[in-house]
Amino acid sequence: MSKLTLSVDNKVISSAKLYAKQRGLSVSEMVEAYLSAVANAASLPDRDAPILRSVRGSLKRADLKEHRKYLAVKYR
């Protein structure tokens, strides 16, 4: 296995660590899964990554003001 050094905002790292801990994963496992999904999708012509397909259309009826309020409270 190889090591990879990334530059990521400290807030993103903190959120990622919390997210991973709640799901019983490591941040490395999450990054590896994401990169694997992107790499596999890249080998398929004219297809979006699975992560993008899973969220497509999810905000069609969303109230963006409400979502911003939610995020402001969540990440205070």
C-alpha cells in the first residue's frame, strides 16, 4: 500500500474524522473508496461517478435558504 499526502482545510479534516468515526471507518478508507469510485467511473465512457449519480436531482425542490440555515447551525 502506498501513502498519499493531501492538503485539506482543517475544518474539512475535522468533519471527515467525525463522519468516519460515526460510521466505524477511517478517513483513509473513505478517501480510498471515493478515489476507487472515481477511477472506476473514469474507465466508463460518458458516465458520471457513482457518487454523483446518487445525489443527482436531490436538490430540485430544496429550499436553499433553509439548507444554509441548517448548515450554519450544524457547523457553528
